[in-house]
Amino acid sequence: MNKLEIAYYKTKNIVKNLDHMESAVSFDIEQAITEAIAQARATCKEKGNHSSDCAVAWEIVEELQLQKFQQLMTTKRKTALEMYCEAHPEAVECRIYDV
């Protein structure tokens, strides 16, 4: 197994694991994307831009970028009231009543 195949399988495992992580943003996916881009450039330089290894390397980059995008879209954004209540839990607007 060459370095590219090893990186591909590691990346596939990372992507699978990210699907199960609630706080995946804390995982340094930016670093994984940067490393995958560097690996893709090196692979394409070594094997040629039209090689299958080059194509696989860029597919890995695309998968990681897609995963990052999906994580950003699925994270719940807090409303202004929620942010205010976190900062001022004693405020009248933040009281929760049991009915």
C-alpha cells in the first residue's frame, strides 16, 4: 500500500468518525484539509496531473471540505435572546415558568 492509499483510508475513517461526533468542529478539520491539499499537490507533482492517484488525492480534499460544510450547516445557531440569557440568566426575559 502506498502513502496515498494509506492517507485515503485514514481520511475515510476520519470522515466516518466525524459523522458520529457532536462536537466535530472541535476536531481540527482545517488541519486535515490543509494536510490533504499538501498531499494532493505532492502526489500530482510526482505522478502527474492526469494520474488516478492525483484524482484520488483531490477527492479526499473534496470529501473533507464537504464534511466541514455539512458540519457548519447542521450546527444550531443561537438566537439573540439565547445569547442574552446566557449572559444574564437572572433577567426577566429569561425566566422559565412551569405551567
